[in-house]
Amino acid sequence: MEFLLALQFLTRIPVIVRGTVTEETKARSMAYFPLVGLLLGVAAAAVYALFSLALPAAVTNLIIISFFVLITGNMHSDGLMDTADGLFSGRQREGMLEIMKDSRTGSHGVMAGILAVLFKLVLLGQFPVVPEKTAALIIVPVLGRWAQVYSAAMFPYARTGGGTGLFTVKVGRRELFWASATTLTASVLVSAFTCGLTETVSAEVLLTGMVKGIVLAAAIFAGTFALGRYISGRLGGLTGDAYGAISECAEVLALAVSVIMLRS
């Protein structure tokens, strides 16, 4: 039930969840967020493989970004834009939170959304080898969803009067443990498998791939911790929009680190 709830919450895939859904159930479902990210990544890799047969790489990259926007209902990008509007409004804490609740998007939010798309588009264009790009498409959504779980578990919730993310106050170490186990396993296995495809398979090559997966996961942990602490310090905690913003930034960071490791 918790997995289906996570799938329903994070995507626009029509899912029927049977049974009583409580705040505790919603919180437990976050343990499955990285697994949902893994499914999205595999789907994106399949879309990439299909369209790359007939279209140039740049067009295919844009299709991939559009696929994520459509399948998630643009939920995380919306959070990024709302958070940018609030943080850069120049107001005090309550004023920032009020702006983030506003359904209208300001200039700061628009610019943040544009930059996020441009960063992803450019970074995806830096992968010269198909297996390595496929690995990035699979791993990056996993890391982005893990960042949400970590943020919910480790930082307080900012709104005292409720909100769509209020259930996250019940997210704890159990959810973070299972989300982290899924994320680290996926990062290590996919990275090791990719190295085996691009080079002659050997114990050394597989070990290199495993190390790359661990380094990537560590970089996302550091980035998520730093950004979560910054936003929490400004808002007195995090909100649902902030989780989306952190997820988007974690994905951009994951792509950037992957490109750096390709060139090292």
C-alpha cells in the first residue's frame, strides 16, 4: 500500500490505493520514494533509447526532460519556482512562506525554472557514451527522491498551520534508512554495470564503478544537507515546496558530478 501511495503522490500514473490513508501511512510511503525514482529512471532510459534511434541527441534530451515534467505533473519544478520566489523576495520568514503559498509565479521563480531546465539540457548533452547517459537517466531520479526523504527526516516542518506536507513531521529514521539503502544500492550497481559495458570487464573496472556510485551518492548527501540547512535557516524549517526545490537541485548536482567523473 505504501509503495502505491508513493507512486500516486510522485507521478501522474493512475493508481488506486485501497484502505485507509493516514498521516502515518503517507510518512511511511516516503521510504519508497527512491524506488519510484528508479522506475521513472528506467522509463526515461527506455524513452531515450527509443527516440535516439531517429532523432538527434539534443532533441532527445529535451524529450527526456519533457517526459519527466509530464510524468510528475511538474510537481518538483513548481516547488523550485515557489521556493525561489519566497527566498529571494527580500521579506521576513512569514512573508516568504506566504509568497510560497501563492499559486502565481514571480520573476525569481520563472528564472529558477528556466535555469534548472537549461542546466539539465546542457549537462545531458555532455555524455558522449550511450551506456553512461543511460546510467545517469536511471540514477538521477533516484537521488532526487532520496533528497526529499532526507530533508523530511532531518529538518523540521516550517508551517505551523498545516499544509500539504504536514505528514512529513512523522518521517523518521526508518524511512530514511530504507530510502538510503535503495539509493546506495542502485547507485553502486548501476555505476558498476555501466563500467562493465564501456570497458573490458574485470574486478578493477567493477570496483571503479562501485566507487563512482558511492562518490555520487556522497556528493548528493553533502549538497542536500547544505541546501536543506540553508533553506531551513531562512524559513525556520522546510515545506512541501522546499522538498521539491531540493529534489530539483539534487538532480542537477547529480548530473554535474556525473559529468565531472566522466572527464576525470
